[in-house]
Amino acid sequence: MEQHERIMAAVGAIRRAAPLLPKVGVVLGSGLGGFADSVTGAVAIPYGDIPHFKKVSVAGHAGRLLLGKVGGMPVAVLQGRYHYYEGHDIGDVVFPVRVLAKLGIASLLLTNAAGGIGSELRPGDLMIIRDHINLMGLNPLRGRNDERLGPRFPDMSAVYDPEFQDVIAAAQQEIGRTAIRGVYLALSGPSYETPAEIRMLAGLGADAVGMSTVPEAICARHMGVRVAGISCVTNLAAGISKQPLSHQEVTETADRVKSDFIRLLELVIPRMG
Ligand code: HPA
């Protein structure tokens, strides 16, 4: 079956389960799934019930699509994402975002947990992504291009919508946080980086490093969806602090900033319509 047919089969199943037409899409990153409770009147669809969605494996990822409202804005929230490091094909990683785009979202908020490289970043910071560097080793658009999705050579000169960056910055100030913008760099993982790799990534212009988001952002832009991104800095990158890295630290920090993260998204999402 062609990719476009698979996408439209998923769209059809979601429309039958929930009539709501979402305007904004949200992807909740590692340990950030708690925001799902802020979606009102939500219809929850487990990924397993959506045609062509894969099953989710990593701890901290629930694996369901929520359709409901946040501050009156109709939203589609992906609670749990597929990571390339899990062994999924990159087409399966970006499939849910493509489905949301065909479901009719005009904008997409991508969130993730990331390691802080920039000297101004501290664990617990919520960094506004202003650009990305794709070092995953692959591009999700490789292969035959389907013009029904987007152009062969999509522009990537402003992936993270400048207006949305300002919306997030204003919301940060409203909740009493300083707005920090930075460049997110994606590697495939799943091992964390070595200190030498982090020194290299700093030299390349990265402020934060993680294992997701970039393929989804590329596909959303390919399909003409406006994109915003927030990285929850859960730890300092390898070698920046003396401490060894652990997934536990990542989930603990994400949990610590949970209430600010939720307040931020509740302010930002209604302004992304
Ligand atoms: N490196 C890569 N991915 C991450 C990190 C990190 O330090 N923290 C959270 N996700």
C-alpha cells in the first residue's frame, strides 16, 4: 500500500472515532506526557487502534492520540512518539505527524527532553528551539517524493516559525521564566554522547542535543505545517557536568518542571491557531 493511502486510512479511522477538527498538533516528549490531563473533553485513541501506527516501547511514553481542546483551541495531542533508536523505520517515526497534517492541523508544537550544551542552559530550562541541526544520519524525505504531501526540495530556512518563537517567549515571561532560544541538534542515539562528541557539537553551533524532533519538524514543514519546538533541558550534556548521564535523571527533571511545562503549553497552544 502506498504511503498516502496508509496516511488517509489512519485519518479516516481517527475522524470516525472523534469528529473534532484539530487546528494545532502537539507531540509530548519523554517524561512530558502529563500535559495530556490539560486536554478537555478528550477522546483518547490508543496508537494500536489507529491503522498503520506502530506499538510504543520506551518507558515514559504512553502511546495514544488525544483529541480535545486546550483553552478553547481544538488540538490533536500525540502522547508518546516513535524514536528511530527503537529500531523503527524513519517513515514510521514521522507517520503520526503526517497523519495530523492530513487531519488538518495548521501548526505543530514539538516537545522533547534534551541535554544542555550551551553555557547559559541549566537542567530544568525550557529552551525555545530556534533552529535545528540534523545529524541523525538520515532524512525522512529520502525516497520517491509524493507531491500530495509536499515538494521534492522543501525550504528549511525557517523551520521554527519566528512568530511562534515570540509567542513562547512571551508566555515564558508570563510564568516568570526567562526566555532562552537555542539550536537543537539531533543524533540517532540511543547511547548518550561522549564528552568529545559534545565538544564537537558545541563547535557546530548546537545548544541542546537529543534523539528526536528533527524528522518530525522536517515532515511537518514538507507538508506546509507551521512548527514550534520546546526542549526541556533535563541534564547537562556529557562532560559539561562531571555526573554520568542516566534516563532516570532525564525523567526526574522532566517531572520537576512538569507544572511550568503544563502552564507554558496552556498559554502557548491557544495562540498557535
Ligand atoms: N543527550 C541526548 N539525548 C538526550 C539527553 C542527552 O544528554 N538528555 C535527554 N535526551
